[in-house]
Amino acid sequence: MAEKEVPFTLDVRKAALVVVDMQNDFVRRSAPFYLKGCNEVIPKVKEVLQACRGVKMPVVFLKFTAGPKETLIWTWSKPIHSAEKACWKDCSRYYEDIQKEAEGHDIIEELYPLEDEATVEKYSYGGFYETNLHTVLQARRVNQLIIVGCAAPFCIDDTVTGAFDRQYQNLIVSDAIGYFDKEFLANSLRRIAMKYGRVLTTKELLTEMG
């Protein structure tokens, strides 16, 4: 059987890793926005992150930010309204799985950005909407994005389509994508593979990285 053609292959010299919303308030088991499907992919996201760091690839972290004033996204994100202020800046809480207090808005400690790695805050689902993500990536002279993090379909899909609209070649790492449920994930990956980028596993990505 002939090997399936791919539209492009990974070039580590032209790629950047984008880590989407791996924040305490989404990932930790006692978090207001807790998603089991995001907690479970921490090891795979970490594996991809370490591999990209190993080849000196630029890394950009996205952080969903709520407040200080209500926006339309609050309508479908009820935990933002609670007294806990999910994903608000400077709001800390105790998380059972790490048995200590941490800022809910912050990136989880297992993946924490290094000093030279960029962090981009966003107030909606997509990483490119009204942010400087495109400028940050252009400054690093990349045209390929490896995308991991949480959660499919919303923040992942909107970030992927935003990247596509700006002419980035997308590589989505299927087992390093957090999700609301497995049906959502399957539909999201199918949609992306059909029109927006390549979908591959962590093992396939690492093989392509050499």
C-alpha cells in the first residue's frame, strides 16, 4: 500500500511550539474549569515541550485571561462569575493534586515557561484574536506551528484556524491535545486534518524531528 502523501514535513529551523492554555484553573483536578481530558495529556505535552526545547525551537505559551470586566465569553464560562474568579490574574487557590496553593491563571509548574520563552495572554478562545501572537511568531521567523494543549474543540480549533488564516503550516499533536470529551476531540481532529493542517501523534512528531 502506498504511503500517504503529506502536504509538508516538519522543519525544526522554521517551526515554533505553541502551548495552549495549560493553566492551573483548567488542568488541576480541583480547579473551577477542570477538564479531565486536559489533566491526562500533561505527560505528552511535557514530552513534546522537552523535545522542542532540545532542538532550540521557539516556544510560546498561551494563557486565557478573565476579567476585570465582563465580556461575551463569560456567558458560556460560568466559573468566571464565581467567587473563585477562575482564570483571573492574581487569584490563587489550593489544588488537591499538587497539595498546595497556586495562581489559577498561571501555567502549570510541570511545563512552566523558561526565561526566554514568550507568554501571550488572550481574552477569547483563539490565540490570534486581538493578541500579539502573530507578531511574536514573526519576530522568531517561523512559518510552521506545532500545537498542543487544551482544549479541543474551542481554544484549539480557533487557534488552528487563526494560524491557517495567517499562512502558518499547522502540525497538531493528537495525543497532546486536551479535550472536553473524546467525541469532541475526534471531530475536532478530523476537521483539522481535512482542511487546516497535519494531525500526528507524539511518536510521529518526534520521529520527524529526527
